[in-house]
Amino acid sequence: MNKKLAAALSGGAVLVLTLSGCSSDDNSDEVNDWAKKVCDQVQPQLQKIANANAAIQQQTADNSKPADVQKTDSAAFQQISQAYKALGAAVDSAGPPPVDGGETTQKEAVKELEASSAAYANLQKKVDALETKDQAKFADGLKGIADELNKISTSGDEALKKLQSGEVGTAMAKQKGCQKPTASVPPKAATSPSASTAPSASPSKKS
């Protein structure tokens, strides 16, 4: 019953993960310094998002109990919401990138990251409100949440795309902190209350 939700999450745009390594060294030192300042703060948050997505992926068996699915999804959405909020703070605290239009691009990117944080917080509330005693109703509720996830991932990302383009995007792509991490989820992540507030400390495993 959680497969549609997992698919929506895995297909969802965690936009700062779209960066890939680039060999260009044409960026100025100022742009590279700005990218490093942002990406050093970004990596822990990307790890939290990857771990939260992996926790939902793990809870996709057809025989999963609704209450267990609800607990996992709620913790994951809370973790993703907190991560997006921290990502917005990281871009905000770094100041405008030293390029033409940098201040406008930065402000719009922060606005979108904060909006994503609020959207995931709202999804957490909706998951918490689902009826778990009726499996059919619960499955219908999850379908609605998956549909909302798809909307979140396909709208409101223009500023982030702009931030990741041109000279700034190239500089960010070279920073390890802005590249996609490998999810790491402890065996009890789906039922651990701390899963929503702390990144996993277990060794990374390739999914």
C-alpha cells in the first residue's frame, strides 16, 4: 500500500541532488568559495532526506501494518521538512552568490526551500490524521498523499534550477557536499522515534 508513496518520493525532485560532478575550472575563487560555504552545510541535510526516503522505501511490503506505515511516513516527512528548512537557512546564511542577479536568485531559492519544508510538514499532518484501522481507507489516504507529493516535486522549483545553472551551478557541482549521498537506514529506522530528528549513524549501504 505504500509503494505508490515510495515511487512518488523517489521520483520527487530533491533539487539540490541533481548536481553532478563537473570538470570545469573556469569559476572565480569567489564563486567557488560561496559554493563551498553552501555545500558544506547542505550535505548533512541531503543525507537526512536520503535516509527518510529509504525508510519509506523499506516500508513498502503489501502486508505492512497501516500503523507501522503511518509511523514511518510521519517520521520521514518530519525529517524531510526539517532538512528543507535547514537547506533554506544554509543558502540564506551564505549570502548572495557573487554573480549577476545573485541576490534575487538566492532569495527566490530560499523562498522555495522554505515552501518545500512547509509542504512536507503539511504532509506529515495528513499522514498522522489517516485512519489506520480500515486498511482500504488508509490505502486511499496514502494515494492522495502520493498525488500531493507529485505536485510538490513538479512545481515551484524554477529558482532552485536557476541557482544550479551557470557559473554557480558548476561551482556547486564540484563540491562533494552538494552531490547525492548514499542512504543509510538502521534496521529499526521505521519504528525509531529518533528517526525524525537525527541522521543515521550506521554504515552506508548501496540501495
